[in-house]
Amino acid sequence: MNKPSSILVVVDRTEGASDLIKKALVIARQFGARVELFLCEAEQAHELAHAYDREGIEDARAESIAKARDYLSDLKSCIDATDIEITIDAVCESPLYEAVVRKVLRSTPDLVIKGLAALHARRHRSADPNDWQLMRTCPATLMLTRRRAWHVPPRFAAAVDVSEQETPSLPQSVVQAASMLVLPWQASLDVLYGESGTSDVAASSHAEKLRSLCDANGVTPDRTHVLYGPSEEILAPFAREQDFDVLVLGALTHRPAGTVLVGTLTSKLLDALDCDVVLVKSSSYRCPIEDGHEAAARATPAKGGTVAMFD
């Protein structure tokens, strides 16, 4: 992850939009980054794509975009941040995650920030189908947030897998991204690794890899944590106990049968944690969604997108 010089904030029309923007501004101010507020009218695009009467479709789309830009302009006018460059953009496309990815391909932000969409009865936010697809396809580092305020300074942690089955470059990418994000606050970074029942020889090898990784990134031994047990069972309770604000982890894996393992782990963490999550991809990642400005004017029939397992 590069030092964030540009941040894309995926805004919706919920009452939490202003809280999301405030959190983005906290990061932008620390890094001197510019911010772009982006709103996609995906539901309107879905309705237009399925309209029986095709007359006036493009006028309706243009009107939808104009209203979205007015909404973003109103949000921007309420922001007290004259020290930060803030721009706006809006589209009327469906599904939402594809529109966000195409915007990322056009604008090339260093960080994308989006609020978790699903709200459960216990007021706990988790990922919806568009969030899952965005985790899989977003080519930029992705932060999925809840409404919980951060400590001052914020408490960052990175969860890594240093076993032989993991994508070799991913642990380094995760710790580097976390170190970059925590740097302006001059705060400490914790690194977590779950050791799940391997042999003593393998466990010793993993511990050595973890030490080397942490030493190379300036993480001290007292901030390096080896937790014993299945990662999906031990990481979330430890993170809650330590009261982290942000957990950084790899978005994708090349593990055998990784579609199940990563999907399960990420799902359980997102459901169990009450902190924000930053998802990092390896340097070898290639976005599966095509670039092209012509796609911005095209709405696809799918409304929410189908949940796809990770590659």
C-alpha cells in the first residue's frame, strides 16, 4: 500500500454518511490526502434496467445523477475541513460493487472507505453481498467501517498467516500497510498470528518467520502475539479484549481450498468484531472487472450481486 494521497469514500443516503466522512477526514488530515465523495444510485439503476417503457430512461438516469450530486454537495457544505481538498462524483449504475470498482479504476485512489451495509437486530453491522464482492474485486486497499469512534491515538493491529500455504508476499503486504496507516499517529502496531495445531517443528518455523517479519517492519516483541487455535475462533476475542480500532488483514489467499477458508475466516471476523477492518491484496492481484468509461453509462440487471467465494 502506498502512502494515502487520495481517499475514495463510498457514501450512501443513510444517517451514518456524515460519520463515515468524518472518519475519512481524520485519515486524510494525517496524511495530507485529498478526499473524493462517491455516491452510486444502484437501486435506481436496477429499476431503470428493468423498466418496461424504455422511453426517457437516459433522462431519468441523468436526473438521478444530478440529485445524487446535489446530495453530495450538501454533505460537503457541512464539512468543516478547509485544509482538505474534497471533490464529489456520482453515477447511476448497478450492481453497486462494480460501479465502485470502475470508479477505483478511473480515479486510482490509494484507499477506499465504505461503511458496512447490513444492520442486524442487535445493531451490529456486517457485510452484505455488495461488500463481499467488493472485498474480492476492489483493486485498492479497502477499509470497511462501523460507526464506532476511534481512540486517540487509534489502536491498529495486523492479522497475518505465515504458514507455508499462504500467498508468500501477503503477510509482508499486510504488515507494511498497517505500519503505513499507524505511522502519522506514532502509535504502536500489534501483529497477530493464529497457530492452529501444527507440529512443533512447523510451529517453530512459523514463529521464526513471524519474528523476521516483525523485525523487518519495526514491530517489537511485546507487540507480537502468537495465538494458539483456529484463527476464526481466537482472533476476534483477542481483538475485542485489546479493544483495537482497526484490524488489517489479507483479502485473498492462494491456500488450497482457500475459497472456503478465507470466506469463513473473514465472515466470522466481520461478524464477531466491532472494529473497522482494512483488507489488503498481494502485489500480484489482478482486478477481474474491466476498465472502460463506457461502462459508467451502462446498468446491469443484477441488483445486489451474488456472493462469490474468494479466489
